[in-house]
Amino acid sequence: MIPVTEFRQFSEQQPAFRVLKPWWDVFTDYLSVAMLMIGVFGCTLQVMQDKIICLPKRVQPSENHSSILNVSQAVAGTTPLPPPNPSSTNPVTVEMKGLKTDLDLQQYSFINQMCYERALHWYAKYFPYLVLIHTLIFMLCSNFWFKFPGSSSKIEHFISILGKCFDSPWTTRALSEVSGEDSEEKDNRKNNMSRSNTTQSGPEGTLVNSQSLKSIPEKFVVDKSTAGALDKKEGEQAKALFEKVKKFRLHVEEGDILYAMYVRQTVLKVIKFLIIIAYNSALVSKVQFTVDCNVDIQDMTGYKNFSCNHTMAHLFSKLSFCYLCFVSIYGLTCLYTLYWLFYRSLKEYSFEYVRQETGIDDIPDVKNDFAFMLHMIDQYDPLYSKRFAVFLSEVSENKLKQLNLNNEWTPDKLRQKLQTNAHNRLELPLIMLSGLPDTVFEITELQSLKLEIIKNVMIPATVAQLDNLQELSLHQCSVKIHSAALSFLKENLKVLSVKFDDMRELPPWMYGLRNLEELYLVGSLSHDISKNVALESLRDLKSLKILSIKSNLSKIPQAVVDVSSHLQKMCIHNDGTKLVMLNNLKKMTNLTELELVHCDLERIPHAVFSLLSLQELDLKENNLKSIEEIVSFQHLRKLTVLKLWHNSIAYIPEHIKKLTSLERLSFSHNKIEVLPSHLFLCNKIRYLDLSYNDIRFIPPEVGVLQSLQYFSITCNKVENLPDELYFCKKLKTLKIGKNSLSVLSPKIGNLLFLSYLDLKGNHFETLPPELGDCRALKRAGLVVEDALFDTLPSDVREQMKTE
């Protein structure tokens, strides 16, 4: 016989993969082994034993031989002997012997082979082979996701990280440190947490406070005496694990190939199970002990009809019923697996139970393949995911990094993190550290320091060594400052950015920065902000020129008005809170730039028309429906940029023609259907964005805009472009995608400076070869379907592909 171990390779996987095999996969593996043994046993019998034994039979015996035939049949046990005739005076003595056929051994072998091939049902012949093939397919399906390159790499990486996290000394020691805190410290921390009302860290980088373990499972609790500080090697290994987990999570959460692969192989097994049950149930009765064989070989053997005995029919019949039972159990298990896959949300994994048990409240939930693998791990042993969760916690990571902070952040390493920020300053960003390294103050060339999600920051007097420091960014940081350091910042700091979740996070010392020129505040403020004493102190910021507030204001604070005499740019991003009482704007006569974003404005504020120095106005994401007041903009002679995008504007009034100083105009993401020809009398316009509206027609007056460099009508309903558009020979960017255009005029070749052209999403059949005249247009700047691009002549295509 063939040993079953020869088939191990079909189901063999790395031993570490067992953690991703739930009980139903283990159970079906054992069922597969049992079915494999049935198949191997049946195949072995087929090879080693006679398959069928046949004897010739007489269909219509003559009357002269009837008595002899009866006697022979009686001897053979197939026909009972007739009772003796009592009236017969001469009883006949019958010799017990079989029928003579005069066939030799080779003829019998020939008859057996012929009847086996022609008379025996195919199911009876190939049953063991079918069992073997089906079982091998089951085994392959069960372990395919461990072998497929796209999934096996993720699994191997995950199991490698999982084992290291499970065995890491940091996993135990970090938990034991917290579990060893005395009750008084825990109570104090809990009270402080409730008073500060901090939130968990998340994708936006909100503030994190260290949480003590409220409830430690017995598996995690160790004797405090055994848990000391990590040595440098263990600390570095744990730190590397944190980085690996971050990168792995980022990589795995992008897709769901593991989940899809597992679902597909399970569905395939269910379909296979249904097919096997269907045809086996119908054909199992075809396995019969006796078979009638009618083959035309009378010329060779002298007989045509044979009665055959299938020697293994009885055994195969029992094996088939046994096989069907195994397959039924296998299929029901697969159906349960499908129920588990679709009933539970396996693409999302919540660590809520871990957070409750450990008290580490900042462990994030995960999704996609990362979540699916954790669900599978839980079926093996939930302890794995509990210990793995430690390396997803930012609190735990900050504890670890605190141990290595002073040795890790050398000046040379910090200099490697230097980068140029948006204000063209040399900036050092430090994010999610356990503290502020003292080595920062040795980088004397530093111009901007950005601290994000760092609690209990203490700025020492040594900050005075940073002679070039001009900018400071504090994002979810509670900062204290030395008096000597404050004196230094008052003289040198030009830009301050503060992002906060609670008013108490606003540093009180910022109101004394008399040389501050730019202030950016992001966070939730009181609606009645004008009564806030802290912000009233803005009047002391005598040098302030730019003020940006992203909050929930209901009106412009009086503190802002107090600095209006020297304020040049003001940005208010209100996150949907309605901004009322805008009369204070009239006092800001020196404003050159004004942004009122997401302030739920229904009309253009009249106070804006009093800002005679205004050059740029942005009213993005409001609730503007009518802009009849736009005529009043004619008094703002310096206004060059007007952005009314992301509103509900239905039409553009003809008064727009009076805004002759406009150079940039944006009406994108509105509900405009008709473009007035007067719009194009603003002949200084260089940038015109009309995308995402309901425009059907572009007036030919567009050709008047000889200074036009950017023109976008993306996602409208335009069917034709006027030829006058191609008179705008300074055009560099033309976006006409997602419209109803069917023909692109050959005059497109007049736009010699065109470097970006979006045509995708229209009904073009061909592109004009004149596109080759647009020498500045390259393939990267041409957004069009590949098939449509191929309609261009080959020389034009080659020209565009060359850099």
C-alpha cells in the first residue's frame, strides 16, 4: 500500500501557521485525512486484487438439456432441484458437476477485461480515484491562502511580528510597571484625567494622557521585583517592534486579499461539497455485486452473454456510504465557516475588551486584513491579540521611548530630521515623543520647532541658544516655560501655531509675545468668546499681521478687532457654525486677505464692501445661493482674487462685468447652469474655475480673455466648445473632462503654451493630430483614455512621450 505520509506535502504548512487555523480548519483537516485514507485504500484494492470475475451464461437452454441444466443449477445453488416424480419407476442418478465451457484461462481474462470496461458502471470503477482527487482538492483549497504569493507574504510577516511581540520583554515589563503603581497614584491619575477631559489619540493626532491599568488579567501580572528597567538592547528591540507594527498595519489595512482569499476557498469547498453529495447520492446504488455483461465476442469465446461478480462491490458500497458521511460533516463545517465569515464583521476588529481589561484606552481598532487575521488568532488563543495590542498603544510606545529618549536623540540624529516648512524655514518636527530632548537646543541653526502630541513639555532657559528660532508649533501639547526662555521668545518668536482640544491647553504666555507676527489657533472655543479674558489680551500683540482661527465662533471676537489696526490677513474656518454679527469687519480697514470658510453664510456680508484695501476674498463652503450684492465689489478697486466655490449659487449676475480688476475667479462646486456673456468682460482674468456645475454652453465671448492661463469646466454638461476659446493663446491648463463633448476642434493646436489638458470622461472618438502643435504638452499632462490616446498619429504620440 501507498503510505499516507506520501500525501503530507499537499496539506503541509509551516508550524507557525497553526495560529491562523481555527478549530473548523483543524477539524476539516482530520476529515480530509480520513477521506484520503478511504481513497488510498480503495485505489490499493483496485491495483492489487481482481476487479471482476465473469462466467458465460446460456440465455435459452434447449428442452433436451433442461433436466441436466436444472441439476447443474441446483449444484451451483442458483436453481432448486425439482422434486422427484413418485410415478417414475426408473429413478435417474444425477452426477453433480458444473457446466463445461471449454474456455481457457486467457479467454476468461479477456472476458473479465471486456466486461470490466463495457459492462461495469463508471462510478463503480473510478470511485476510489474520485475520492482521492476530491480529497486532494479539499486539501489544496484549505491551505491555498498559505501558499498564494499575495497572501502568504502577509501571513509570514504577521506571524513573525506576532511571535516577537508575544515574547518581547517589553510586553510583560510595560504592563507590570503599570500594575505595580500604588493605588494613590492610580486615583490621582484618574482624577487628573477626568478634569482635563483629554481624548484618546487617533488619526488626527489628538492628545494622549497615560492611563494606568485598571484591571490586569492574571496572565499579564508578574511580580514587580522581576520587572526592572529594560536594558538598551531590549529597548531598541521593542522600539523596532513598534515601528514594524506601524508599517505592517499601514500596509495590511490597505486591502482585504486575505479575507477575500479565505472566503473564496471556503465557497469553493462548499460548492465542491454540494457537487459530491449530489452525484454520489445518485450513483452510489450503481455499485452492484452482480453485473450482467453482453458483449459481442462470440467469435472469440463462443459466448455473448456473461454473468459477472464485482469482487469489491460490497466493500466499495460501504466505503462510499462512509465517504458520504465524512463529506457531509465536512460540508456542514464549511457552511458554518461561511456563516461565521458573513455573520460577523471580520473586516473590523475592536480591542474594546482589551482596553477594558488592561486599562490602556488608546489601543486603536483595526480593519481589513489586519482585523481578519486578529479574528483568526482569537479562534486559536485570544492571549496573542491581547499581548499584540500592547504594540498598538501609543501610551505604551511613549513609555518605552521615554526610557531611550536621552540616549536616542543625539544632535546628529536630530539634524537628519530637519526640513524646510511652508514658511521656508528650517524646521525640526518632533511628533509623539515622551518628552523634549535637551539635545534639541544644541541645533543652533534651527528656525522652526514643531512639537506634536508631546505632553508635559518644559522649555528650558537653554532655548536661548537657538538664535535663529522664529517659529513654534504646538499641537496637542501642554507646555510650561522657564522665565528666561519666555524673555527670549518675546524678542525672537515671529510665528506661533497652537492646536488644542481644550481652552486650558492654550499657553497663557503667548499673549506677551510682543514681536509675534503670525498666530494660528486651531481648536474648539466658547461661542461667547468676546467675554473670554484670555483672548482679550490679543491687543498686546502689537506686531500681529496674520491671524487664523479654525474654531466654532458665533461672532468675531472683540479681541480680534483690537488688533485690526495692523492686521493684514484674517482667516476664519468655522466648521459649519453660523457666523453672525460681522459688523466688526468694517473696522479692519487694513485687511488685504479675508477667508470666511464654512461659516454658514447665506449672503455676502455687507461689511466686506467696506474693506477698500482687500485684495483676496475666499468664501468657501458656505450656503450662498444668490450673489446679487456682487455689484458692490466694484468699489474694491484692489480686489484681484474672488473665490465663491463650494456653495449653492444658481446663477452669476451680470454685474460681474464691473469687477474689472479680477485676476482669479472660482465658481466651482455650485449649481450654475448659464454663464452670462458679461462674465468675460473681466478681461484681466488669468484663472477661471467653473468646474462641477450644470453648465451646458460656453459663450463665444470667452475668447476675450486674452490673459487666461487656467480654465476649468470639469464635470459639467457642455456639448460643444466655442472656437473662440482657442484665441486664448496664453492658456497653460485646460480642464474639460467629464462633459458631453464629442469633437475636439483642430484649433487646439493654437494653444502653444498648453501643458495640461484633461479630456477624460467625454464622448470623443478620435483626437485631432493638431495636438502635436502643443509643444509644451506631454503625455503626463494629457489626461485621456489610453484607447483615445492611441488614435493620435504615432509621431505625435512619440513626441508627447519624450521629456
